[in-house]
Amino acid sequence: MQHAEEKSLDISQGPYVPVGSAEYSAVVTFLYEEAALLDQLRLNEWGNRLATDLVYTAPLRHTRLGVDHAQSFVRSVQHFHDDYRSVMGRILRLSGKSAWAEDPPSRTRRLVTNVLVRETENPDELDVTSYVLMTRSRFSEHHVDIISFERRDVLRKQADGGFKLAKREAILDQSVLGTANLAVFL
Amino acid sequence: MLTKTSAVLSDGTKISDLIYPDTREVQMRVLSDPEIYELEMEKIFGKTWVMLGHESEIPNSGDFIVRDMGSDSVIVARDKAGEVHVTLNVCPHRGMRVALTDCGNTQIHKCIYHGWAFRTNGDFVGSPVERECMHGKLLEKSELGLKKARSVLYGGLIFATWNIEGPSFEEFLGDAKWYYDMLFLRSDKGMEVLGPPQRFIVNANWKTAGEQSAADGFHTLTLHRWLGEVGNYSKKGEDEGEGADLSPEMIGVEVSSPHGHALRCIDLARKIRRLTGLNPDELSVQEKLKALPPAGMTQDMIDQLANNLSEDQLKVLTSMPPQVGGMFPNILFGFVYIPQPDGSVVGSMTMHTYIPRGPNKLEFCNWIFAEKDAPAELREKMLKQTIQLFGTSGMVEQDDSDTWPHMTLSAKGAMGKHMTLKYQAMFETGAPEGWPGPGIVNEGFTKDDTQWHWWLYWNELMNAE
């Protein structure tokens, strides 16, 4: 459909970093390590991977007709609208004594796939899109909450060869989320 | 089965027997029983005024949003003359949903199934192939429109009811209106949404959230204890208690009404003292407004208040402003003053509805507001702060939405459902001397009275004819 192509306009149009190349593998490794840190509740270590100018957001989604597809992404009120300071504040709270929404903690799996990496105008930064299927199990509930989203990240290269997360937009699929809160990071 | 005096459940239990007035208890069965839930859809959500959104969500002719009145989907649309209409989102032909999106713009709502078409006010326009008269000749066209609800705007908030001949919205608010006006009618231009609402599902009965929004102060001390442990709330002025002690925030005036509405008016003196270093008792109303404008307003905007509020209201607004509370049955409001790292204060203006989605499920719907003429910088700060503290990812309300499912599970136990919710912390104070406002008013450390009054009105409606 014609309008389906409009969606890709706000993703960088730089050349792809080839799948399987050394740089691509480094990016995928960063994403896998990050998923492990979050799933293993090593939040402070995850925090060390965030750039201090981080922009961290999660738009609302609306059910719209196909012709209005571009308006299905709502970036006024969002589910997350954070920066480095507020994300570190969240980590501080979750590491404290009384963050009951995640204590006892959820058991989560962040399955990260469909990773595409593009170069940007800034030689130190890469645009990275990926799909995430996150399962969240709480208490003795036999069903898990499924949180599915696309990440649109900007990773910034570091002198040591690693990356820092400079930007993350998590594009959730549900217009009405099927989980009781987002006390977990996307 | 219903009798004139009391609704009776199929096992013979009267609903009124689940409420114990002498000991102020509510049997937990009310939080899980499917039969009670079905009755609520008729007797509560079919009768009271229900909040659906704010008119700033549909600013233009033809704009519409799809919302819920209890278990029914409704279309909220603006017509060419600018008027807002609420109609049942059910095609009168074969019951298909007419509007399938969350929002949009159209002058004609056309059902995708057989093509029946309706105006923004619900009037039937016609069906395809006019000469074949798909809609028949048995009923007049005027009888084939979408079912219309009675609706009203209050401070731009859209309320509707199916109770066409019932009490007016003003009667419904009753004495509590005097206080709500301080929030929703205080400025010249009024407030507007900063975007569409956040929506998410909590596996809990709607009343777990509903009764809490009737001004449950005590839960803040324990469930939200982190506010005193980390972050800006934990930084206290001299003589204000240490660290995690949130008890000074519990002191104020609590207002309730025979219609289950509730407001916590929290003492502002400490905040003014901290910001100005002055004794608030020696400041005039104007000086206090200047020192600490109402949540969401700036110093430049405070002159508007006198245009819209009485002197008595201004007195309350500058000493004991309503900050959190609810409107019966399923609304929470928060107009709160949030301390910042630099010692200043930024307001948050938020409202929620807890939409029933079955006995064990609710949809949490969260709107974020600002005054229309608030400066852009303030709006941006309010937007970010409110998202970070309230709603989906809000650091405060995360803990609430993880609590209500457990209460709902407890209420399903064969023994658990016979246990009770207790509202036995009772005020023995009454209104402060010289308190100018109406309603059931008590001062001091928070108590359970407002929530108990919420249940009394629930009981009254459930047993009404």
C-alpha cells in the first residue's frame, strides 16, 4: 500500500552496515548484552551504557484507517518521555527498598531480532532498528504479559570500541497495553 | 432478581447485606462477583454521569474519538456548529460497531457492514441504494439513528449519561462542585489535554481503583514510601521530619459528598514556608499565590483566578488546595505540586478513568492537562514530569496498578470473599473554624471517611430502582 511506505520516512536513509560485518556484529553484541543486563536486573550496569544526552521515549499508538497510518504514532503524550537524568532516577527507585511494582521483580525475556544498522551523517553514530518481543512473568500467574515493539536506536561509538545508547524510541504495537505498567525498561 | 428495597443476588444475598454500616466494612465479594458486576453496568454506569475525555481532543468540526461508557463503546463527535455529541457506537441495523478507529474526522459515520450512514449527532442519513429502501418502511428515519446519550461539558471535560431524565450534572456534583471549580474553572481560557490518553489494562476489578481514588490518603505512607526514600520528596526542610516520613503530607482537610465524590485538600503552608522563608500566616492571598501559584499556573496567570473564583475559594486554594481525589464512580484527579531538584515546584495536572472491562479487568485511561495559556516551557516540563510519575510508566502509579490485581484475586477465595475492606479510621474533628466551603468536611491527619462515603453511594445506587 502506498501509505505503508510513509512510515519509513522518519528512519535514517543512510547506507546499511552489511549484515554479518564486524561492525554489525558489534552492534548485535551490544543489544544482546543489554538484553541480558536488563533481564538479569543488573540495572546499574545497564545505566553505565547510557549516554548522558539520552532521549528515551515510547509513543502511544492509535488505531487509525490505512490512509491515516502516519497518525497511528502519537508523540505528544507518550508512555515514556525520559532523559538520562530521569532514567537514572528510575534505576535509583527500582534499586531502593520500596519499588513494589518490581519487587518481587518480574521475570523477563527480551528477544531482540530483525536488527538493521545504518550509517548516519555523524561518523560516530549508527541508526539501529530492531524488533523486540518481551515476555513478562509476575508472581504465580501462569500467563505472561507480551510486550512487542520496535526499537529505533542511535548508538554512539566509544573510544574503547564499544557503544553508548544515545537515543531509543520504543514503538509499541498495542493501542491499549496488555501489561499493568511499564515499570520495566523497553 | 430485584426487589424494591434491595437488590438481591441469585443465592439470596441482598447487596445491602454486603455493606456493614455499624462497623464500616464492605464484604470483598463485591470485588469479584460477576452478578454484581453486571448490575453495576446498569445501576452505576447506566445511571451516573461518566467522563469520556476533554473537548480539546476534538477541536474541529467532524473530529471524533471513540470512548467507553461502562461496557458500551460510544462515539464522541463535534458537529459543524461546534457542539459535542455522544452516541452509542452500535449500528441500529445489525449491531456492527460503526466507528472502528480510536479517532478521526468525518461528517458522516458510515457502517462498513451494510453502509448505513449517520451524522455526527447520530441522526440517520440513509442506507445504500435509496430506492430499494434497505431500512424498510416500518420505522421512520428519525427512529433509525444512533442511540443518543445526554452529554455536558464542564471545564471542557466531556461527561455523558444514559439517564436522560435523571439528575443534572450540577446536581450530580452537588457540594463538591465548589471545590472542583477551583481546579477546572479557575482560569480564563481553561485547560486542554497535552495529547490523547495513555491506555493500559490492569487485571483488577474497577472498584479497587475506584475506592482508592475516593481520597485514600493512608496508602501513600506505605505503598508510595519510596517518595520519602529517594528523589526530591526525600529532601526535607528543617523541623519537617526525616527521610521516609511522608506523614506531613497527610495533614489537611478532606471533603466528601453524599454522591461519593472526594477531595484531599492538603496543607500548603510548609511548601510556602520553604519557598519563601516567610510565615504563610502573615501573607495575604495574593502574596501566597505569587509565592506558589496553583499547580500548573505561573505568576503571570494568577490574576485570572479572581475573575473565576470567589474570595472564599481563593482562601482555600492558597491554604488547603484540593490536590488529589476523585469523582464517583471511576475518576481520579491529581493537581499536585511536585518539588524540583533546584527547590522550585512544577505542577502536574492529571485525570484518570478506570473503565470496567469485566469483573476482573479494568482499563486505566490517563489524560495529562495544562492550562491553555501556560507557557510552552512549563507545558513541556509538566508533560515529561507527569509521564514520569503517573500513568503507564509513572514511578508513583506503577505501584498502584500492581496492587489492585492482588485484591481482586483475594476476593475470589471461598474464604477471602467473605473477608471485609475496613474503613474504620474515622474523623472526630469536623471542619476547621471558619472553613468557607460546603460538603462533608473534616480536618487533620487523613482518615477513611471519604472512601466510606464512596461505598455508601455505591450501595445507594445498587439498591435504587
